[in-house]
Amino acid sequence: MPTKKSTTPDRAGTAGRILDVAERLVQVRGFNAFSYADVAKAVGIQKASLHHHFATKADLGVALVTRYRHSFLDTLRSIEATSSHGFERLERYADLYGKVLRAGRMCMCGMLASDAATLPKPMRGSIAEFFAENEEWLSRILAEGKKRGDITFDGSAASMAAFIVSSLEGGMLVSRGSGDLDHFDDVVDRLLERVRPAKTKTKRRSG
Amino acid sequence: MPTKKSTTPDRAGTAGRILDVAERLVQVRGFNAFSYADVAKAVGIQKASLHHHFATKADLGVALVTRYRHSFLDTLRSIEATSSHGFERLERYADLYGKVLRAGRMCMCGMLASDAATLPKPMRGSIAEFFAENEEWLSRILAEGKKRGDITFDGSAASMAAFIVSSLEGGMLVSRGSGDLDHFDDVVDRLLERVRPAKTKTKRRSG
DNA sequence: GTCTATAGGCAGATAGAC
DNA sequence: GTCTATCTGCCTATAGAC
């Protein structure tokens, strides 16, 4: 859930600034509820200039999802590299979503998932890829943690990963719909309680 | 999750047909991705005629959410009236969402929750009410079931209710975004497994 | 790469006849 | 209550000068 620096480039230059602005607009309003005029205004150039960087809105959308996927994976790898404890990794994973929510945004691909039926076809495959990669990473972290004993759960790591992603995305959605951000924290608490290893007593959520 | 007959009226007449069509369009495409022209075409009247029934799109939106809330509550009461076993009630509750998903739709208020930032203000309060009523009902069913011993869970009924709603909404969202409807069934299985009472061996999901 | 100007279409909404 | 006709404004996108 970016909004942080990443290993990949694409964040500098006009194209990068356009993507930054468009990403925020998608996360707050959705793909069908922002226009080139909105982006142009926020970036400080004219509408027509946007078309030089992204010929069509569909092109912009594809670039948006592609960058988001890479950026998100970078963040996951960073969590993996800087935390060796399974449960702590999951806390930090959940906190990614919490930070986005508190920034007034929805997970970009969660937002796009709800717009799916109306999106240009090339975007849809990339959105599905986001969820697949996300669950793959989570699944691996869960399996390793279970083996090491610093994460607890029943059933397959893959289905647990799918469950976690759904709960967090749904938690964000319902919190935004209810206008009650604490709702999300309750969901995270309950989710983490189910995977917390018997002995550990790590404090929940930092931000 | 309607698309079924309800005790309340509002389903007959031109206004009712307009609401039926608009409801489907919102559930499939979202509030910002359908037009009066779409509705008029599907209903078989002219755009201008729609304004006689719902002067503005905001008015249509408010009527849509209000009817949906009442209709949904009717369905919940019907589950409560025709199932006396707690776990079975939860199975039927989850199945409501599954049926909507398999119809190619999203929960209407889940969809509207993602559109929230762009919606006319009068709609937002009503959407929040939907989630509150929904969780209230679920909370009561959970508390009763726990007391009777035909539902199991830790923590408060209210937080468990919030968790269930989030997981189901998120399950629908991610399933649609992944293009994999089985994803949702896995989420439901895992969710129900956590509330299943020790002795019972009810089969999961009927539809 | 950015600009001005504009095309062509669709959005939500209104006026007024029947 | 439904129609035809129309308004105004915004949308995505393009042409062509600088």
C-alpha cells in the first residue's frame, strides 16, 4: 500500500507526478469518478499535455496498476527483509492497510475491483495479478511462520492468505462506508488474534 | 441481499421498475458508472420521464438505498423466523451474499461504500445505517446463539458481527477483482468454521 | 513537452405539448 | 405520466503552433 518510496523508479518526472496524482484520485474517488481535468489541475499542466504521457485514460489506468503492483511488492519485500518474526510481519502487513485507510484512501486495487465491470479490459488482468501476488507472498509468510512456530492458523496457508486479504479489504470498505475508522482496527485485532502464536505478547499495531 | 420478494411494497409500478433496474446497475457498475439513459433504455421509457419519478440522480440514489435497507432487513427477519438454529442462520446469512455474487453483482451498499467519497451527502448516512442495522441484527443472532450453544466465538458479539460483515464484503470484492468466485466460498468456509458449534455437523452452504 | 483551441459525445436536467 | 426538443456543462481525445 505504497505512498512510500520504492526501489523501482517511476516516481520522478512529469509522468511520475501524473501517476501520483491519479493514484490518489483512484484511491479516494474511483476510476470512473476522476477526469483528466482533475489530474491536470493537481499536477499544474493542461489536460492536453497529459495525453502526451498517457494517450488514453485506459493507458493511464494500466500504468497505474502496474506501478502499484511493483511498488506494493517492494514494500512486502521490505517487511520481509526487516522483520524476521512471522507475527510481526503480519502486524506490519495489516498496518499497511491501516495507514492507507487513515490517509482517507482505499487500497487502489480494492477500489478498482469494485469498478471492475466498467474498466478497460487490459486493466482487469493486472488487477487480478495484484491479488494473486499479494496472496502468494502472504501465503509464503504464513507457511514459513507456521513451520517456525511464530504464527498459528488452521487449514492451508493459501486459504488463510485469501481470508486475510478479504478481511482487510472488506474492513477498509465497510469502515469507509460506515464513516467509522475504528471499525477497521477491530477487524485487524480479531484477525491478528487468530494467528498470534501462543507465547508472544507483541503489542498490536504501531501507527 | 434482495433480488427477492419482500414484505414492503415499492416493487410494483414504474417507480418500482426504475428502482429494480437502477439497483442492478449500481450493483454491477457502481453509482458513477450508470446514467439515466441506461435506466431509461432498460425500463423502456424516455430519460425525461425518469425525472418525473426521481427528480435528480441523488433522489434516485436515496430511494435506492432506503428500499434496499428495508428489503434486506425483511430478508434477515425471514431467516430468523424460519431457522431457529444459530449456526444455520449464519449459513443462510452468508449464502445471501454468495447468491448476489453468483448473480454477477456486489452487495449494493458495499458498492456504494466504495463510491462514498463521490456520493450526494444524503446517501451517505443511509449507507452507514445499512451497515449498522446489518451488524445489529447479526450481533443479536450471535449473542443468542452463543448463549444457546449453537454458535461459538470469542470476544464480543458486536465485534464478531463487524468482522463477519467485513469478511463477506471483502470476499465479494476480491472475488470480483480476481475473477475467481471460488475465492468467496473459501472465505465463507473459513468464516463458518470459526463459529461452528462443537457437536453439530451441518453441511455448509446450500446454493 | 507544453500550450491553445476545438471536436464530438454524453452527462444530468428542464420546458412545455399531449 | 410520458413524450420531443433542447440546454449547459463536462468528458475524452485530437490538431497543430511554439
